[in-house]
Amino acid sequence: MPKLKTKKGAAKRFKVTARGKVKRRKAFKSHILTKKSSKRKRNLRKPGYVSPSEEKNVKKMLPYS
């Protein structure tokens, strides 16, 4: 069995936690932050998790994590 290549774009965006969940960054936090409330920006800091339906696809892109 040959070695599998990691999709580098996915490796930069996702991390697999110790329990096997896939962590991701939340969207809408890059610019135009003046229009967003403090509460909304604070909640965007917390990590999001990939939905169970998409988790299988992401893990396939990260074979050794």
C-alpha cells in the first residue's frame, strides 16, 4: 500500500481533536468587523466543528491525523 498524500489546503484549515472531532474556524471574521456586534465577534472566536455528515470527507483528506 503506497503512502497517501495529505491535502495541504485541508491541513491548513482543519485539526482533528483527541476525541476524533474535526475542528474548524468560523466564517465571517476576516474583515468589516465594525458592523458586527461585540457579542457576535466574541462568539466567532470559539472553534466550530465540522458537521458529522461532512466529517468523513474531511478525514479522508487528512489521512494521518
